[in-house]
Amino acid sequence: MFFQNLKKRWPGYLSTAFLALITGMWAFWGSAEMYYEGWGTSFSGTVRYLIPVLVCMILASLALTWPKVGGWVIIVLGTGFTAWWWGLAYSRGWLNWRWALSTFPVSGILIVIGALFILVAKRRRSISHKPAQPWWRKNLSYLLVLGIPLLVFLGVSIYYFPILITRVDDGERGARLIEGHGVKLIWAPQGPGWNWKQPWGGYPSWNSLAFYGVPPLGLKEKVDFEDKDATLADMQETGLCRYLNVEGTALMDAPQKIWRMPTVNELVSSLTLHGENAGCVWDREEDEISCQITPDKETPLWAPDEEPIYYWAADEDNTEEAYYVGYNGNSVSSQGKWWGNPRHGYRCVKEE
């Protein structure tokens, strides 16, 4: 009898296992990103990272209660989400078979899960009725699918809270003198030289910053440069930082050549924790950072209440990508020069 029922119930067991997997993975991603990227910004900017796991939990509850309806809803939403995500990856040059396989457990697998639940609905009537069971056994599927993401969230929170409650923010957003490993620079105050947020809600791309001085002056689209990536020479000649006044509070009509974009080494050497230099060094050949202590998103270098967790550097990785540095010193990475989003900021520097 056990093996007969097991043969009939395998779609339910498999769909529940897949749901537990996908909700757990989205819980891990969402909670980790919420604390790493969104903490300290607006409420909506913080909790938006939990939306995917909340949607998965709602869909899971629907499918476990009404398998046929929930299955079709999951198929439709899963197909739409996968098409959107893979289409976005294609437009940004990310899409390849490795990327598709690595993201399948949190995207395309939804279609499989939905099909399994439809199969569960078809087989449910033919399954032998179970004797009376304890509450936990009767609701084990709900406990797994809804309990696992809550446990994952709790675990991630326990890891991050000690970091977050000791994060330093002195509230000062003016020009700051920061000393690092052989580096002593003045970093621009809040304004056009530091995380200048644009009307569309994000921050300028590397290209936009480098082409600032190209007519027409500003961060407007340059018709003759739409399909062209800027170079280090462009950043040094027509970059936005070059147009800052001596105080770093306003942009001038002509280049002042006082401020500039910092290099990767200058950014890495200026990372701090609780006001102490983190002792970070970048090995370009190995493409990794080693730090004596783990830095954090703190003043004087960062604005903990703003969205950027990366700063663009002046250095190029290649003709199409430029380097950026994250606040925790995990690594130096590169991104397309045309790219710009609310997490990629910048900060101009000048010599003391």
C-alpha cells in the first residue's frame, strides 16, 4: 500500500521539494541583498528585496490548497518571469547556457512546479484516504514550504545584525580628508561631485561621467557618442569631476582641473571600519582584495543612508568595461561603461 501511494503521490512530494528549494533560495537572496544593498535607505528600498520570496510563498500556499488553480497560475507567472529575466540578460549580454542553467532553479523551474501541481490535482482523487494524522504531519508541506524561508531569513539576519547595529554614520556629508596606504585625498562633498542622483532615479554611468564636458555640456545624451564608450583619456579631459569648483559644490562651464575620479587603488586604500583604515590592498593580477579588517559602508567614505554600495573608479578593465569597488572590500569588479543603476555611485577626489 505504501509503495502504491508513493507511486501516486510522487508529483506532490517532488513539487513540494521544489517549492521548498525555490522559496529557500529566494529567501536567502532577498534577505542577504536587503541587508547588503538596501539597509539604511528608504523603507521601500529595503523591503523590495523580499518581494520575490513573498510572491513564492503566496503561490506555494495557493498551489498546496488548490493544486490545479495554483499550478496554472505558477505556470503563467513562471513563464512570464523567465521570459522577462532571460530577455533582460540577453539585452545586457549575460545570457549563455551557463547563466541559464545557474538561474533555472529560481526561474524556469516554476514552470515545472506548476505542471507537477496540475498532475497532483488529477491524481488526488485516486489516492487512498489516510488515517487520522497529527497536525504537523497533516500540514508538513505547508511547514516545509513556508517554514524554510523563515528560517533562512532568521539565519541571514543573525549574521548581519551585529554588522548593521555597529555601522558608523557621523552625519557629516561635506568634503572629507581620508588617509590610506600612501593615499591622502580630499573627497568631494554631497552634491554634483558625490552620488548626484538623476531624475530617472539612478546615478550616472561611467560613460555619462566621462562625456560630461562633451557639447552639449551636462549628462544629457550626446547624439554623436550614443554607440561609443568613453576612455580613460575622456574621463581625464571631459569628465564631470574636472568641472567642479574648488569647493566641490558646483559645476562650472569650463574645466577647472581640480577634482578627478579616484583610481581603484585609491578607493581600496581608503576603505574603513569604525574610523580605522581597513588596510586593503588590490592585487590586479589576481583580481582580488586583501584587507586586514573587513570594511563597511560607513562615513567618511560612504553615505550609509544612500543607495550606492559601489563607486566607479577611473580605471578601465577593457575598452567596454570600467572598474568599480564595493564598500565591503570583497572584490574589484568591472561593468559595462554604459551601465548605471541606483547602486553604482561615484565620488570625486583632489589632492590635499
